[in-house]
Amino acid sequence: MSATVLRKRRSTCPLNVALEVFGDRWSLLIVRDLLFKRRHTYRDFAGAEERIATNVLADRLARLEAEGILFKKHDPADARRVLYRLTPKGRDLAPVLVEMILWSARYERTAATPAQIREMTEHKARFIAAAKASS
């Protein structure tokens, strides 16, 4: 979906708009996988530890593409395989996800190691730039 196409939203509250674009956990986990886990194929996403159902995965990939968060292209090494990549709009979610990770690690037990949390906290800009560059 291009930026010039306006979607009907429940409201124009900025938080509501953001939640309508990527507000379910599956969409954010797909963005996480692209940003931080170097996952780029349907099979990669389907194999994630959260075990997303294939019909939900297909739907969320289509929605994220329609919202301009990601795009797909054929793998130059194997034209039968589709690769997903974040658009600039999708890469701009990196700081949001980092803050969510830090919040979770502050209040809950998570898989994030102390070294990862320290890197995100002490070198946040560098960490976010690296994530954006690799996605």
C-alpha cells in the first residue's frame, strides 16, 4: 500500500493508527525476526519458537506488505524461494521493539541475556543502526 492511499481507521489517534498497522503479536514477531533474528523466508518464520499457524503467517505477511512494512522478492539464488525484507517504514520500528524488549527484561524473566540488555541500553543507537542495516 502506498503512503498516499488512506485506509479507513477507527480513529486518527496516533496510538490507534499504530496498533491498526501492526497491533497483533504475530506482526510484531515477524518484524522482530526480520530485524534481530535474520529470518527472511516463510519457512524461517514458520519455524520460530512461537509456532505461528501457517494460515495466520500468510495473512500477517500479506497485511504487513499491504501496510508497507515489508516487501517480498525472489531469491536470486533460487527464484522459487521468496525473501521478505523490511521497508524503511518497517526498519523504523526498531527503536519501538528495542524499548519493548528493555521494558520486558526490566519487569519479567526473558531470554535476553544481560550482555544483550547492556548492549541495547548502553549503545542503543549503535544497536538499532546495526539491526536496521542487516534487515
